[in-house]
Amino acid sequence: MKQPQIVDASEVKKRPRKAPATRMIESLPPGLFTARDVSEMFEVNIETIRRLARKKNSDGSDAFVAPSKAAKTGELIIWVYTPADVEELAEYFGKKIPKMKGVK
């Protein structure tokens, strides 16, 4: 491994950088939603949405299709939800489909 060059901190120009996951989320095409977006739509805790994504039926099959998509760059993976996924969760929650940003 190459040894790093040590310099005074005052010589380093500080540039605020967004985390790779943040940049990926901001670049998602319209109509795709993160677990956080979906939790806000249904006004539930994000852990509820994550738990439903892992939920299994008694036969071991997935209880939900959602999330049906994933955004992937290298080893970074972000699970994303489509409008159809949101419809599936709306049925589970017994609510009408919330107005979704990015979808007409």
C-alpha cells in the first residue's frame, strides 16, 4: 500500500461531499421510491416497511413483491419501490393509495 502524504490541514481545501448512497438516491428516476419515501407516504416507521420487505409466508415464500427493484452501483445496493409496490402495500395497510411524488 502506498504511504499517504502528510500535510498541514490548512493546506487541504475542504469540499463538502454527499455520501454515495445520498447521491444515488437523488439520481433515482421519477416513479421509484426508497423505503423512507414509502414510510412517509403511509405515515409509518421505516422499520415497518423494511420488516414487510423481509416478511415470509408460512411456506417460506415472500409475503410481498415489494420492493421489486434495486438500484446498484458496485457493492452499494438501495432497494426501491415502484408504484405497483406502493399499491400492494396500500392494500396491506387498508388505505387508499397515497399521492406519490414523481408520479402523475
